[in-house]
Amino acid sequence: MLKTALYLIPVPLGDTPVEQVLPSYNREVIAGIRHFIVENVRSARRFLKKSNPDICIDDLTFYELNRHTEATEVSEFLEPLRQGYATGVISEAGCPAVADPGADVVAIAQREHLPVVPLVGPSSILMSLMASGFNGQSFAFQGYLPIEAGERIKRIKQLEQRVYAEGQTQIFIETPYRNHKMIEDLVRACRPHTRLCVAADISCPDESIRTLSLGEWAKTKYDYQKTPAIFLLYK
């Protein structure tokens, strides 16, 4: 019988087959859960059906947790767990609670001493770091950098300073329509020999993970307009 806990259930990063990136144990856990806290109900239902074709979606209860959710609602989503029912958390892609609204419900569970169980699955942040050739002993994920041009350049220069002062890999993410501008800003703001890794479509058929100096990026043709990209900066 499945232990009563809040299970953090990873999701493939794209259309990669579930069995290629998730262990079979995850499917066993999913089969034992009837209450799910999800970022998007429609995509969560699709993922659950792919993971376990025999699952009866109509028997499940979904609580939607995203940027539109009122903060006062989040605690209520844990009521099934408080009553002894295993509950799952599902993000849109990758690992829940990492750069993800699921972190809010996990924080409440921890405050109330409710068991939390993270399951194994793909993380674009860690997988890009693994493949970058950069320092994996000391790194920081910065999320999204400022949109305003002046603030973004200022932030980029601060991160490059940390790269050289602390030997720490700096990781951040960008939306598809701003990926090219991000590379242009990095080329303009940083030293030519500072290295940049750009990772996109990780674990998917069109996966691209490329590390070059910024001087080389300035001369390189690239196309990252169709998918979010992970950027890693190092000396």
C-alpha cells in the first residue's frame, strides 16, 4: 500500500516517451494516488494517461496551482493529505517545486510536518549543467533575468563577476522569443573568453547543448526561437 505523503512527480521535458525518462516506480506511485495538485489540469491529465493507460481519469481530483491561484487557496489543496490520502504534485514539465509554483504547497507541507517524497525524473537545470563542462560543485540558478535592457545588462555583469570571483557556474532561463536577445546581450556585456552553454529541448529528439566562448557565439549561427533555453555562464 502506498505510504501517505506528498509525492513530487516529475514530467518529461517535451514529447519524449515517458518510459525513456521516468522509472517504472513512478508509474506505480501514480497508480496509487487519487488527488493531484497540478500546474495545468489538461496537460496533467494527458501525462497521467500516458504514464498509466489503465488509469481512470474521471476518478481523480485535481487542484490547479499556478500564477492565477490565490495564496489563500493553496493550503486547502493539502486537505486530502491531512486526511490520510496520498497526494501528488505535477508541474508542466520537469521536476515540480523547482522554479515552479509547486514549491508553495511543499513549503506548507514541511511546516505542518507532512511527509514529502521527491521522485526521480528529468531536471533541465541539472541536465544542462551535467553536459556543459562547467563547475558542478558550485552553481546557482538565477531564474529569469530582468526584461528591461539596462537592468538585464547590469545583472549579466554581476553574474559574470561571480563566475570569476567565486568560480561559480551561473544558470538562468529565458523564453523562446527572447533567447536570441539574451545571447546578444551576453556577447555585448561579457568578456569574449567567458564561456556560455545554451541548452534547449533537453532529452527530446531535437536536443541541443552547446558550449562556446562568447567570442565564438558572436560568430555563430543559431536558432533558439521555438523553445525555452537554459543558459549557463562560466569562465
